[in-house]
Amino acid sequence: MGYVIVTDSVLDIEERFLHQNGICTVPLSFTIDGYDTVEDDFGKTVSFSDFYQRLREGASVTTAQAPLSAFTSVFEGILKSRRDVVYLGFSSALSGNYQTGCMAKQELEGKYSNEIYCVDTLAAAGGQTLLIREAAKRKSEGYTAEQLVEWAQEFRKHIVHWFTVEDLMYLHRGGRVPKSSAVMGTLLSVKPVMYVSDEGKLLVWKKARGRKRALEMLAKQLSKHIQEVGKYPVTISHGDCQEDAEYLKEYILSHTAVEQVEIHMLDTVIGAHAGPGTVAVFCYGDKRGE
């Protein structure tokens, strides 16, 4: 019987991990220069490096959340196998995907004897990945669906997200910053240092003058908030700027107690809104905010 963990495709993780742990994903999608693709193909149709290069060259990109039918199809397939669904969704403050998952739950309620549980992770990208990785571990340890839901609702409070972007215009197009701030920030080489709040929203903490200063501020916030060093992974996600990600990794290793840092490419849907040059760091910490 048991249950299946379901999440959204906005993860910075290898496809192999999902298969090995029996995790199902509901794909968001993006359209680049008129060509539609779902995010679940892990860069097979449009490679990550090609995607970000095309953004730099001015390609038109739009993103779309998963339709209701995608959720009902995934959920129903699991319910038909007489297993429960534990849906751990992308922050509801950043996307309507979680609400659509809840709508699918309502549509299917009563049709099957098994349950659908929905948890808003209030997280995204590497933050959501951290929760999914730890959820898979606890499932393997024997947590019931109810226990996993209770654990996730507590664990999500400690998922630390800090990031900076290279070009504020991408955040402007996504409605995150006004155009005047984006233009002025670009002219003055101001790099915002941002985080994901307790409510799952993107908030600006400070503005740094220069790229390296912004990256170092990420490391300092990580050092300030990280807890249980070594127990949970520290990861960096980047929008096709490997050199900057490596710089941040080395700075963390040399200025904090952290001994290991993973580097991943930022997923395409979030990358479309944050833009090339985005660098984010994720860890388990005392709290999400400043």
C-alpha cells in the first residue's frame, strides 16, 4: 500500500535521484522563441547551457504552471495503485502550481479510498530540493504519510534560500522589481541580495556594489543562519555562471565550518524569471529571514 511523494519540476536535482526514490513530478513548462517544452525532460530538448545562452541573446521566454489535468493524471495513477499521495508543492507565493494541486485533490476526493495530502513547501529550486531529498530519506526510514506531512510542515520553516542576480531586468519582467529600480541598478552595477521569506515570498535584503561583494554576502548570511553543519547538504544553484558558483563555494569552504558544497544548474522555469547569472545558496538553518 504505502504512499508516493509527488512534487513539481522546479528542482535542482538529478533525474536519477527521482527514479531511485520513486518520486513523481508534475511538470511546469516554458516557451522559448515560440517553441514549447515541458521542464521534466531535464535539459534533453533544450540544454541548460543553450537555454541560458538564448536568454542572453534576447530570446523571448514565457513559463506556465502545470494544468489541472496533469495533476489529476499523476494523482489518479497513484490512487489506482491503492497508494496515498503526498504532494510537496512549489511555494504558493511564487506560483499557482500548489493551488492547482489542491484543486486536483478536491476533484478526486471520494472517488478512491486512499488519501491525498498537500503541503506547501514555501520553497523553490534548491530549497525545495533540500526538502524533497530529506523527505525521501524519511520515507525510506519508515515514516507514514501522516508523519511525513507533519515533518515537512516543520522542516520547511528551516529551509534557507539566499541569492543574487546579474541582471535586474529579468526580475522586473516577472513583476518582482519596478522598471526604474531595474534600470538604475543595472547602470550602477547594483546587485540585490535576496531571500525567500517564511511566507515563501522573494524579498530584497540589501543591495551590493559589485558581483563579488554580493556573492560574499550570500556566504556570510549562510554562515549566520546555518545549523547542524554536516547533517544536511549545502548547495549552490546557478544560471549558467559556473565560475561565480565556484567562487562562492570556495569562499564558503574557507570562511565557514562547512566542509562540502554541491553545485547544480538552476532549473529553467525559475531561471527564466531570475535570468542568466543568478547564484543561489541553500541550507538548513535557524530561520529563513535576515
